Amino acid sequence: MSVEPSDFVRRLPIGERISLPEDGIPFWEVFPYEGDLRIRVLDEPVLPEPPRRGEDGDECPGCVDTEGPTLWSDAHWKVRGFVEPEGVPAQVMLLPHDHGDLADLAPERAAQLGGMLQRVERAVMSLGGIARVHINRWGDGGSHFHVWFVARPEGMMQLRGTCLPLWSDVLPKVPAEEWQETNRRIARALAAEGGTAHVV
């Protein structure tokens, strides 16, 4: 890890007020907020960066499954649900059993990844009433590779695109029993193509 800021970081207006661009995301029709918004002032960089969860001997939530129920698994992959309902019809996460980030995936797992992305998307789409399944990979929170699947409800054009996770944060949460049934249906759909459903 670097201990000195990169040229890119050195050019950033750290500590200064940044103006909203006139064609930026806050002006898109899919942005969930309105009113007076300001861009936060950038903090100084933190270098070297602190370890993510699962690094430097920290217990890895991706390995021990402490952050949500495993809905489905096979010999190499698992799909995890979320205990607490979200403001979208469905949201799950795909993880390999083996610890590591995307660059660390064994060649066999990397070769399987495309098929697994399709398989999980099909399972979420099988719920019905889903227009799209947004697939996202963020790696700043944990060091165990994981991919998010977030379902956009059919007909809700205002929820399209990159702002769907923001909408999920502010929309009414799905009732708990419905959320649990959704997780069961996704698990069964995945198991229909092999592997084991852990919630039935």
C-alpha cells in the first residue's frame, strides 16, 4: 500500500467546497433526493489505508457467514440473503467459499463466475415483477469477494440505474414474512439447477 498520495489524489480539491455539476447525478430523474444539496468537502487521504474486514487476522464475515443467511450453496459458491428486509423486492449476494478478492480467485472459480452471475440473475427474475437485476461489486467493506444483486421492480422507471441502492435505503421496507418467502423462492430456483437450498 502507498504511503504517499497519487498524482490523481494530489489534484483533488481537498478541503474546498465543490459545486454541483449542472448535468450531474443530483439532476437526473432517477436521483431519489431533491432540495438544497451540497457536496461534502473531501477529507485528507488516509495512507496507508486501514485493513478491510477479513484482512490482518480480522475475522472474515464472508467466510463465517455472520452477516446473513446462506440461501443456497454448492461445492464452490454460496448465495447469501439479508436478515433485514430492504426497500427493493429482492437483494442477495454471491460469494465463493474460498477467501480472497476478485484478483485472487482460482482460475476455475474465475471461469465459473459468468455462469454464476447469470444463474443468480435468473433466480431473482423468477420471482416475477422484476424488470432488471442490478449486479454490483464493491470491495471497500470486506476483503472476501462478493457481488450484489439488487432487483428493480417492474414499471418503476424512476428507480432505474445507479441510484437503485439509494432508493432501497429510503423506500418502505418489504414486510418480513414476504422477504423470507422471497429468500426461499430464490434458494429453490437456484437449487433447481444444482446445489443445496438452505432455506425451504
